[in-house]
Amino acid sequence: MIDIHSHILPMVDDGCQSIDQALQMLDQAYRDGTDEIVLTPHLAYPYHFENPSVKIKGLFSDFQRIVKDAGIPVKLYPGCEFLFDSVESFYEHLDEITTCNDTRYLLMEFFFDADGKKMIEAVRCAVENDLIPVIAHPERYESIQVSDHLAKDLVSSGALLQMNKGSVFGKYGMMARDTVMDLLEAHLISFAGSDGHHPIHRSARMYRDYQFVKELYGRDYSEAIFNDNAAKMLRNVDIRGMKE
């Protein structure tokens, strides 16, 4: 499996707070079946997570060497999770963004009470700058939970959607669970991510979720969102409009 959303890079945000924690998470994920992971620390100035690309790439290179020395055979890629606050903030920090493996793909998040207009605005900003926006955990946003069309509108505007591991089991509440099930049923989810922060409380293990999706929606769709689409993303292949 390929995990496109993680907070494993240590000591940069609210994720792993030590190298030992980070190595433990990587080892857990690898033993669970994940062999490629995009490290996506928060780039979120409202929360004081100031992680511009030049900083992240330096820390990423250092951490890669540590992982190699530890003998954990997981392939890592740089990235970030960018918090879209406003159009002005987007352009102010555009040069600081780390896209997924230096491709056009950008993992984006919002405040959980963000309205649909702001989300559509964010997607348009990204697309106008030749980026492919990947919306992190859409099932957790209130505006998507209560709308029967917003998720589809976001995809029609050029976005792709990434569900969190655990959502299908109610980790983020029943509204999020019901929403992610609707998104899966409509085949609107393109990627899965662990959103892993901690080896015990929020691990990066995703195999249980892969099996769940496979049993309900078939092997092909589960393979697409847990592996195949991410593999194309990492090669900078635009999957929008492709069939899973």
C-alpha cells in the first residue's frame, strides 16, 4: 500500500515528537503492508506550523538517512498538508508549499467548519496555478457531511479526495463514517491516507481499512485508492477523469 498522508516526520507539527516514535510508526506501517509513504507535515500558519519547503526538504533528507540506517525498507517521499485559510494566504505562501514528491499534486485541508464556497475557491486557486488539489479527509468537514452535492462539485472543479484510515470504522464519529461510506459508494474517493500522528493513538496501519473497502466495493477499487492511484500520483500522472 501507499500512504499519501502522514505526520511521521518528527518534531515539526502535532505528529511524531521524537525520532524513536517516527521509526516505530514506519516499522508498524511496513509490517502492516505499507511500503511507500508520503511525509506530509502541516503547513498551517494559523496553527503556527511554519514548515516551508526549504525547511521540510532539509529535514526530509536527514530523516531518510536515519530510516535507512535503521534498516526499515519503506520508501519515503516529501510533501505537506497545506491549510487553505484564504486566497490571500494561499498566494502569500505558494512558494513555500511542498507538493507530493515534487509533482503537481498538493494535499490540502480546511478548518472543519469551512463552508463549501471556500472549498471551491481553494480548488480553483490550486487549478489556476497548475496544481492538482487533493482534499484531505473530506468526510470530516461539516459542509460536506450535510451536503448531497458538495463533494461531487469539488471533484468536478478539479479536486481529488483522500479518505482517512479509521473513518469507515467510526473513528471520527458517525457523521464522518456515513459520509465516507457515501463517498465510497459514489466512487468519489481516489486515495487513502493514514493521517498517522502517533504509534499508539493514531498509527499509520491501513490494512484493515483496505480489507474493509475490498469486501464492500471490490478488489479493483480498493487497489486503486490504496495503491494504484497513489503510484500514478507519485509519477505526476494526472488521474482526473480516469476510471478506477
